[in-house]
Amino acid sequence: MIVAFFWLTEITSEDEDYYCILILYGTHYPAACSDPRWPPVPTPTPGSRVAGHRNTNFYTRTYTPPGTPVAILVFCHGAAEHCERYTSMHDSLSSLYDIALFSYDQRGFGRTALDAANRTSDSAYGRTTWADQLDDLDWALRTARNAFPSVPSVPIFLMGTSMGGGIVLGYLARAIRPPDATTLVSGVIAGIPCLKLTNEPPKAIIWLARQIARLSPYLLYPIRNKTEGPRRELHNEPEGVREKSLQAITDFVRPPNTT
């Protein structure tokens, strides 16, 4: 099992793509710099709706490489984000390195939550929990594997940033997980994973928040993301709302012991 960490703070979106490829294929660094297609022009990949865990209608993007896939990557975005924010990086990995890729707007985020015409009736922004996020990732992992039946033996990797980084690590680290999880996944790539708050609130505040979450679990609470650097464009993206449900926040601060 391979676990890789990388740090992407205080850099531009273009550099973000570049650093991800450097981590995945470090030996290709000189070739990437000299390649006339670098940075590549993203090729639009139509999104599609796929029924997932608890029959939620997920918005997904699948990137099929021009050659035979050398690996399959399942990508999990961060809080207050959506999968199409990483289109340039995903297209680069697919078109330049023959990596098949599956990404999705997580439960409670992006078009999965905000597309009123296509979302599931019980979907709403911020309506998610830690347990649901892990089960959704399991669904995404198996959906990605089934999407490329011609290459059943290629390795499959999980990749996530921020909140997504914590989820991909939690999928394998939790005490109760699918029995075949470690055989399905060849490695995990966690970008600036949200593992622990630098300044965690006092236990009394966390306890109070949990009590409120029991009464109103999907009460939205502002996420204090930085307004400069890679996250600055979130303010202009309708799929990137800067809020998260109280239940999801308290789950992430201290995930339930049952999962």
C-alpha cells in the first residue's frame, strides 16, 4: 500500500496541476516541462448522473485516456468545492499519462446538491455525514473499477485534497471497512489532508455543537477558507458555496468511533 502526501498551499491553480503530476510521476518532470502540450488545453468531458449510495443522484466526470490505462484514479474534492474545479489537472493526467480518472461532486456539494432539476429529492447543500462520505467513496471506487472493464488488473488509486484527503485516508484507516478494501486500492494520494484542526475548539464547544447537530444536523455553518491563493475563485463559482453542515463539521473534527 502506497500513501503519498503533498502540500499545495499558497500556489496558483496552474501550479497545483503541475505539482500533482510531479508527485504522481516524478521521473517525468523534465519531459513534462519540455512537452509542447504543457500545459495542455483541457478537453471538455461531459458530466453524467450516476445513482450511488442511498440512491443519491451524483454528478460525475469520467476521463478516458487516449491509450490503454496504466492506472485508475478516483478523485475526492475538498469542502466547499466541486469536481470540475480540477478539470485541468484531471485532463492532464488522462491525456498525457494515460491515467483513467473518475471524479464526482460529493454528497452535499456541487451539482449533486445544487442542481435542482437533477438532484435527488433529499439532496441539499451540506446534507452529508462522515459515514455517508466513506460509503460514497466506496461506491465511487467500485464504479470506477467497473467503468474500465478492459483493464481489470491495472492498479487503482484514491486521491483527495483537504476534506477529500481526510476521506481517502479514513476509508482505509477506519476500524470497520469493506473486507476487500485493501485489495482494491493500490495506494492513496492525500493532498493537504484535513486530519486535525490546528486550533481545535474546546471540548465543551464540540460537545455543544454535537448537541445542536442532533436537533438540526444540516444547519449550515460558514467555512473560513482563505480568500487568496487557489481558493479565491470559489467566490465566483456557483458550485463552490462556502458553508458546511454542522453535522459534517462535528463528524470531521472528531469522527464517530463506529466508522
